[in-house]
Amino acid sequence: MTRKNLFEQAYTVWEKRTSKLLDSAMRNSQVLKVSSDFMNQQFKSKIVVDQALLKTWRNLLLPNKKDQEKTLHLLNELHSRIFDLEERIEELNQGNEKPLGKKKTRTKATRTSANA
Amino acid sequence: MSFEVLADENANRPLKWTHFVPGLKHFRPANLPIGSTAKDLVHSENKLKLFRYQPLSATTNSKGGPILLIPSLINKSYILDLLPGYSFAEYLLKQGHDVFILDWGEPTDEDRFIGLETIVFRYLQRCLQFINEATQQKPNLIGYCIGGTLAWLLALEKANEIGRMCFLTTPFDFHNESLLSEWSRLKSFDVEKMIESTGNVPWYLMQSSFHALAPLSPIRKWQKLAEKSGDQEFLDRFYALETWGNDNVSFPGAAFLDLIKVLYRENSLMKEKFELAQHCLVTDSIDNPVMNVYSQTDHIVPLAATQALKEIYRGTEYLDLPSIGGHIGAIVGGRAQSETWPQISQWLSSSN
């Protein structure tokens, strides 16, 4: 047996045992409880900081992050509603009869040679 | 000891080890032609983009109908169009299919309010409708991972507008033995607090959870890289996959809440009937032919989670297609390319 084979065998045994150990640790209810509690605490702290900032901006009569998020979300909703209406109008105009093989695009950039 | 052995090995295999550093230098992610199969943007809504690939062959396979590729919400869509000669989308095009692909985009802060209902019954449904109108044929859906779950949810309401459905390592039974399932169902995990605090679930939180599922796997990965550092083809694929694996996107907050509550905790997909926001969904409603591609060694979506499709599917044409590799390898690995892709293409070419 070469030294390489010996090392590989030893490594495989170590890998299996360590994986098993880590897996059981990750499933251990106490470990998970401590991790969850820690994460929950971090989230709570962030919420407190965010709310303090939110109140500050509100007191200054300025829009805060949440206001901006809601406004942008509503704009997206409106965009979707416009699509709904477009579809409805199209259906009404065509009397539900659609031409075969219709070329259809619904974006500003109609042809994009897409390279991510 | 290990360094000593490696040094010995170095002496025995000078070619491979001397290729290691040049191999690493080769890593220029920006230069890799990732996701480069020519495609046109045909529809967009919020961050979602729907692309239609330009045909590669003169004859398109009208018999099978168009195909819509639905990637997972967690990663970028180019896993299904990785590199020229190593792209699932390109392969389907070469077989003459008319292929569309969804790109979910990167959610920004305001997208925290987007739930699964919006994603499935607005965004995805509109894409389906769009393809229906543009091609006058029912699209066949190919969903990868959670993308498959979303396709299934849509089919529960719009089965008559869909052709065939192919699920690639898709979870259906969320009460399984995987760590992800256990963590998600923990009572001490306060998902509402998390969403309230973070808005969208940050990609680094998601990625670290996935890394924690197999913490030792990077050692084998880098070992393989060292061994194959002289193999240009391997290097290209390796770096492309690494680029994709580290190119994660955040998860929309409300959608994550739905994912954990409706799918992981209530395991709704395994029920006869359940509600998702305003939609009452019944499992009996799907009679479309389905193909289930899975891997026995998938540590993210275990076998039992994908095989549960057999239990909930009430239709007549069900096909299992086992693949080799892990969650990603089973879909884009070498064996998948030579064995799984041809079978999927052939199956999709069957008339509806």
C-alpha cells in the first residue's frame, strides 16, 4: 500500500466520522435552541434599531425606509394591474379569437442578445 | 503528515501539480461565456424577465410544444444555460425545441411584500399565458428545485393551460430527514421576526445554511480541482459552477414566510386540499404527464422528498428518471448531459 493510499483511506475514515458528528450536532436540539435564540436576539435588536430610526425620520416629517418600500411596492402592483387591464382589453377587442403564431413582446427592450 | 504525503505525490506527479497555479490563474469568471446562448427578452414584470431563446436549428419541434424553464428562486437562472456545449437550454434548442427561460431577477427592498401567491399566480401565470398566446400551444414546464415546486403550485390551478411537466430535483414532501427540513420546522426559529428584521432573506444567510449542510465537501472539491488542474474543459465547468454557486440572490421576505409556513411546516403539498392566500388548491386537479428527475445522493432535496410526487399525483402518466450526482450534478453533470437530457428531450417531444 502506497503512502498516498494510506492517507486517502485515513482521510475517508476521518471525513465519514466528522460528517456524522457534525450532522448529529446540527440536529441536536440544544445546539439548535441556542443558535435559534442567538439569531432571534440579533433580529430583535435590529428591529429595535430600525424602529428608532423610523421614528426619528417620522418626527422630522420625512419619508422613512418603510414608506419608500411601500410606495415602490405599490408602483409594482400598479404595473401588474396595467398588464391585467391590457390583457382584458385585448380579449375584448379580439372577442377571444387570437391569431395563430402571433409575435408578441411586452417590454421596452424587445430584442436583447442576452449575455448575463 | 498530509503535507509530507502531498510533497511525495508532487514528486511522482509533477505535471498535475505544476498545472495547479496556472489553473488557478485561469480563473477569470468575467471571461467565461456564462448564460450566453442567444435569447430575446419577450416579457418583464417587476424583476422577473422572460426570455425566448433564438432557434439553433432550422426546424423547430412543433410536436412537443414550447418549453418553459423555471429555475429556483434562490439562485440565478444561468445554471440551466451554463456554458456553450455545457448548457441544458442549448441542448434543448439543438433538439429543435422552442425554449423560454424565466429569470426571477434580484429582489430589492420593496419586494419583501411579495408572497408565493404573487410569484405563482401572477408572475408565473402571466408568463404561461404569454407563451400560450405567442405560440398557440400549451407550454411544457421544466422546474428546477423550488422552481419545480412553483410549477406544481401553478398547475394545481391552471393544469389545463399546461402541457407536460418535468421536475428536476424538486421537493414535494417537506417533512423529510434533511437538515433544511428540521431547521425550518424548529419551534424556536421565529421566521416572522426574521422577516420583520431583514425584509428579504439575505443571500449570505441562505448560502451559509446550504454550506452548513455539507461542511466538509469543499475539501473534496478543491482536491478534485488540484488533481484535474491540467484539464481545461474541467476547469471551465468548475469555474462556471463556482461562479453560479456564489452568485446567490436574496429571497423575497413574504415568499420565504409562505415557504416556511405553508410548505415546510404545514407540508401542504402532501394534503388533498389547501389554501395559498386566496387560492384554494386541490391535488386531484393535475392530470398532465409528469416526469420526476431525482438523485439518490442529493443532500439538499432527499430522495423521499422528491419521490413523494408519486403519492400526490393522481394522473395517468408518471415517469421516474433517476440521475447520478448531487443536487446540481444530477442536472448539469457530465452523466446528466449524456443520459438525462436526451431522455427529457425525447419525453417532451411526445405529443400532449
